Amino acid sequence: MLLFKAANSRRIRARTLHSRTEDARMRSVRRVIAQAARRVALLKTVARAACAVGVLLGSTPSSEAQGFDLTLFVGRAFPTYDERLTLRPPKPTLPGIDTSVVGSPLIKADGGLVFGGALALEFGILGIEGRVDATDVALELTGAQYNFRGTEPPFEGFHASVAVSDGRFDADRIPILSFNGRVRTPGPVALVASGGLSYLPDITLRGSIPLHVEGSNIPELPVSDLVLTLRAVPGESKHRWGVNGGAGLRVGRRVALVGEVRVFYFPEYELHFASENGGEILDELIGGLSPVRFKPIFVNAQAGVTFRF
């Protein structure tokens, strides 16, 4: 009887172990089936996306599938800044002369004419673009007055003033070079958008400031022009690379009219004043001026004609 019970117990344990093994095997099979189902769903999603892109690319006429176009444009630049730039020059230190300053010079930006061209190679609605935007910018300066009074020999009794009138610094036209990616909607009326990297060459601004000199013991002098330049300090070359982006509307097929707005952004430049025809006193005044922190941010509005080939 005892032998029968032991054999029966062994058979029950064997059946239990077998059942557990089968359950584990079934769970493993179900996991494999679930993973395969997820992979199939992912492949279906990718396939649908590929088909959608193919339909979109194939929706353009065959004549537009691949080609290049040339755009010539003209417009106006609108430089923007976070704030106006105020120059607060220190008083010049001249032995025996006391100096006071009335007013504080103020600099603000002004834009000008923009013209240029863009050459693009298209692959359906996508393309690459190289362009040059020749941009005219300037800085406008509001003036101040410097008063000089002699306090020690040999300048006792000497009184003079130098009035610095408003002036303007015009930059050599800046050819901004850009390499962009581009996208265009199909059809004769198309929305075109592009953006990428831009390169800013050297910046030099040059202008003249009218000066009026008066003195108690000297005859009144005629108004003369002080020629000044603003140049980037050495080591600013790392700031030449920036970004650009723009969008516009193109109407037409082989020959089309186009209008767009484009923004250029570059890191901040530090510009220093230099005199080309100033005397000793004026050179000291100019040498004490704080550098101009020029932030090249341009918003260009332009229109032109596109020729497709």
C-alpha cells in the first residue's frame, strides 16, 4: 500500500512539472508572436510613410522632377538691434585744461538697398540653394558738445568748445554668402522656404562728422569734417558664420515673379573708432570712446524674377 501511494505521488509531481513546462513554453511562444506582430506593425507604418512621400514627390509633373532655377532680386534691408547703442566717452585728460561734455552720442542702425541672386538645384519639391545678398547698412550718430576751459598756465583764461554734429557711417556693401536647403510646394503658385548657413565678410564703416570749433581767444573756425572709420577688432573672424532663413511666394512656371522675407543672424561684433584726419585733442577724444557692439541682424524684404531651366 505504501509503495502504491509513493508511485502515485511521483506521477502527480511529474504531471505538475510537465504542466509548468508547457505553460512556460506557451508564454515564450506568445511573447515571440507579440514581438513579431509589433515589428509587422512598424514595417506597415514605415511602408505607408514611404508611399505617402512617394506620392507627394510623384505628384509634380515630370518636367518639374529635377532641374535648376536662377533668381535675381532687389529689396531693402532693415537692421534690428535689441537696444540702441549709447557711447559715453570719458573726459580727455589734458594738462592745465578742464573738460566737460554736454550730451551723449547715440548710435542707431539704418538699412539700405539689397540686391543679389540665388541658384538652386531641385529634386522634386526639395532642393539645395546657393545665394548672395549684397546688403547696404549704416550707423547713424547723434552728436555732443565738448567744452574746454584753461585752469593753469599757459592756458589760463582759455575757453573753447567743439560741437560734434550728427553724422552717418556707411558700410562698404556687404556680400552675405549663404548655402541653404530648400523646399517648394508644387504648382504655378508655390510657397518657397529655405534656410542654412551664412558667411559675413569683413565689416568696415566709414563716415564724416561735421565739427564746429569756437574759442574765446581764437577766431571762429569754419565747420570741418572729421573722417572716422569703424572696424572690427582682430580676432573677430569666428563671428563671421551665422544662419539665415526665409520664405516667400512664387507665381509662374518657367518665368515667375517671387517675393520673400529673409532674416540673417550673426554673433556680435566689436567695432572700434579710428580717425583719419584728427588732431591731438580729437585723437584723444576718439581713443577714449567705448567700442561699438554691433550685432548684425538683418531682415530683408525683396522681390524679383525666377528663371527655371
